[in-house]
Amino acid sequence: MPADDFRSYRRRGPEEESQVSALSQDLTQDLTQEHTDASSEEESDSFEGGNRHLGKKRCCCACFVFCCMLLISVIAGFGISCLSWPHTVEKKVKETMKNGDRPGPHAVVLWGDANLDFWDKPYLGFFQWNYLKAAIPNVVNLAVADAGLQDLLPLTQEMVTHYNPSTVVLHGGAPDIVMGPRCSVDQSRSAGDAFTLLKQIVETILAFSAETRIFYFGMLPEPESKDDWSKRLEYDKMVKDFCKQLAMTRKLPQQPPLVFIDVFSAFQQMGNPHYLYFKGRSHLVDAGYRLWKDWLLTAMASKNTNVSCIIWNNGVCQTDAAA
């Protein structure tokens, strides 16, 4: 480098140093500002993250509260339903007693669940009900859909006291087997438990009047209830044995107090056709009630050799007390 240039360079040194110093200060300030901004961003992110975390906690709490309220409402609804249903049955029975037909002496009372209740309902058994009523003018339908024997038992004494029936047409047990006791976690009841309820109902009726006759329609082999068929058959057998036991307490020529109409066996012998049931699944329709009407009238009108018949199947006496 020429000497003049060197000397010139040396003369510019302090100025350059001043510029370098200024640049250094600027750079330091920039770095400091960047660090400050970065710290602010981190704090902001941390704050936002905290908010998000708090939001998640609030969301979880809200979901938990909602689930608890839903569970409480379901439990409360179950409790209200199971406690109120017997009162619903009682209300309907008492309304029928107050506002329904007055059959007079020698009343024939239908006492049971849906399959008896629907007998006089349009589109189900109404036409057959008219035929039945023409044959038995003093018949009254006091059955209640979905009523279990457990619901009917407390009302049986009031029923016989009010009507003093000469005949009771009885059917039930399936709701008790399927649903189990009211307000219980058990979803079913044994055939023996259901039979105990029926036995108590029969004994209540006969205790009021030993001359009352009871015609019991046995279980239906409903297509939608195949899982319960074994229980239903077990239950039917208990009722048949009870019929025989009661018949032994009556001396001929008195008629047996409890007569069993075997629906399950008769329907099975026919192939259990779907046209007997509403929508082919459960509850009877006109074709089924036509059979019930014929079977009941045949059993009630039994004379001579069939006067002591205990068990009927498709209009034919299967078991006779005199045999």
C-alpha cells in the first residue's frame, strides 16, 4: 500500500472507530430489543396456553356436570315411573268401576293384562268382543294393558267386593316374568315368583266367594318373546297343577273353581301363525280373539261329561277332575 494511502487510512481510523462504535451500539440495542420481544412473546404464549388449559378444565367440568345431571334425571325418571305405575293401574280400574258398565248380578269380570284389555279395543278384538258380549251380556272388561299380577293383586279384593262376580276370566304373568318386580334392578322374575302372585289372586277371589269360578287363559307363545318361552311353559305347568289341587278340594258334581285354557299348546299345534298377533309379534288381533271367545264360551257352557273339566285345549277337554 502506498505511504500516502496508508497515512490517509490512518487519518480516517478514528472516524471509522466512531462509526464501528455506533454500529456496535445499534447492534446491541437491536439484540436487546429482540430478546425483549422474544420474552414478551413467550410470556404471551404462556398466558394463552394457560387460558387454553383453563378452558379445557372448564369444558371437562361442564361435561361432568351434564353427565351427572343426565344420570340423576334418568334415575329420577325410573323412580317416578316405577312408583307411579301401580297408581296408574289403580286409577284406571277405579274409573272403570265408577263409570263403566254395571253388569248386575252374576257378573263376569275380565281381570288381567293387555291381551284381555285389548279384547274390546278397535282394530284388535272389538268385533269378537261384541260377539262375546252378545253371549254374555253381564261381562265387564276390567283388565289393564301392561299390568302385572303384582299390580292387580292389591286391587283384587276391591274388584270382587264391587262386582261380586260369579265368574272371573283371568290372564297374566308375562309382564311379571319379563319386567320383574317394580322399582327393582332385577329385570326378570322367576316362573315360581310369578305363579305365587297368581295363586294369591285366585285365593283372594275364592276367599270372598267359594262359588266363584275362574277361567284362566294360559301364556301366549308370542313370536317376539321366544327367549321367555321356557319360563312361560314352566309357569303354565305350575298353574295346571294348582288347578288340579283346587279341584280335589271340591266334591263332585261341583265344578272345579279354577279352569285352565291352554293357549300355548293350542297355538303351537296350529303352527303359531303370525296372523293371530298384532303385526305378527305380540298381542292378539281378531283371529286370535275369535279363538279365545270360542274356547271361553265352550268351557263356561260345559255340561254333562265335561262339567268337571280342569284343563281345556282348543275347545277339547284334556284333563277331567273325575278321571
